[in-house]
Amino acid sequence: MAEIAAKDVKALRDATGAGMMDAKRALVDSGGDADAAAQLLRERGLAKAATRTDRDNVEGVVGIAANGSRAALVHIKCETDFSAKSDTFIALVADIADAVLANGEDAVAGFTGALEDLQLSVKENIEIGRVALIEAADGNALDTYLHVQDGRGVNGVVVEGSGVEAEALHQVALHVAFAKPTVLSRDEIPADLVAQERASLLEITKAEGKPEKAWEKIVEGRLSGWYRESVLLEQGLHGDKTPVKDSLGGGNIVRFVQVFLGG
């Protein structure tokens, strides 16, 4: 068995963040080869981390990178805001977003090792959340908004518009960030969910003793309110009465993508 010096154990421990006994055992198993020992620790650390994948990872960092008609949106999850606020975590997400912007969504695969190293270091359930590359069609425009809290992105939005002035498009992006619509138009809501909600609203209206001849009008009014909870184009911009669809100066919103912590 190779002689393992205390200074070598300490050096490996400092380099990998592993415990002292784990570092010594890895050095013994690798015959004193520090690089091989580091790889063993990485593998063993990941094996241990795998048992943490059932733990909630509602924290993390959202990053955006944009360049003209392209924008990348990246979300990396972790368990605690302490880890998410670290310079290392924030910088890694920024690097991944830049790579996705330049080379497409598959560029994330090139960061597997860095994510594994981070997982080993912080000992948390870290995983890739949403990754999206949005490319505007010819003549369309993109706007992005990243809400930053405690130095890290927590809520990112990309909106594509056609025939919409830049400031109006930006206001829509801001609205999306805080209103959190789930669909662009009511056509995107499954018909069975609409039918279920309409039936429920009818029963509520009947139970309130409303006159039968008014049921249809009341239900449709309430259904419109239900749509406004989730449909971007029907929400009041920034909570005002004017719907988003009427604030676009004759243009339209083509799509939006949003990622936020815990969403």
C-alpha cells in the first residue's frame, strides 16, 4: 500500500471539498495518484449525490443572454439560496447562457463536468431546469427581462413581437414577469378544461339563486375572468383595465417564454 502523507490528504481535501477520511481513502485506492484520487472522489461524490435527487430544489439561478434576434434562457436548480447566491454558481449559469446563445441548446452538454463539480462541492441536488434558445422570425423583435434578487436572476422572460414598438414590447415583458401568464391566447387552453370550468361556474351561479335567463351571460362573464388569470393577451397590462392585446399598437405577440424559481 502506498505511503500517504498528511499534506497530500490535505491538498486533495482542499482541492475537492471532500472529507479528510474520504480523501485519504481515495489516495490509498489510487496508489497515491492525486489526479486519479480526485476523479474517484468525484465519482463517489456523485454516487452520494444521487441519493439527494428526491430533495426539493426550488432555489437556483435564472440567466439570460441576448444578441439582436436571438436570446437564451437558462435555469439551473439547487436546494438553497445560499448556494445559488455564490459567485461560482451565478458565473456558471451566465457561461451556460452565453454558450446556448452562441451554439444552441445542446451546448448545455458541454457543462456536465462543471455541474457535477458544483454538485460535489455544495452537496445539493443540482440539475438543469428549463433551457431555451429563442430566435425571432425575420422582421420580428425580441425583448428580455431578468428580475435580479440578491445578486442572482430569479425570474426571466423573453417575448417575441411582430409590429410592436420596442417600448411596448418591453412593457409586455415586464408584465409577464410579475403576472406570470401560462398561455398566450385562450386557444391554447385544452377544451376539456374550459368545459369543466364552465360547468363549475354554472353550478355556482345556480346555487346563488340567479334567474335562469341570466345564467349564460353570468357564466360567460365569469369565464372571461378565469381566462384573464392565465391568458397573456387578455390580462390587463400591469393590472390596468387595458388588455395586453390592446396595448400593442396594432402589432401582436408571437410567443413568450418565462422561467422563475419554484415555477
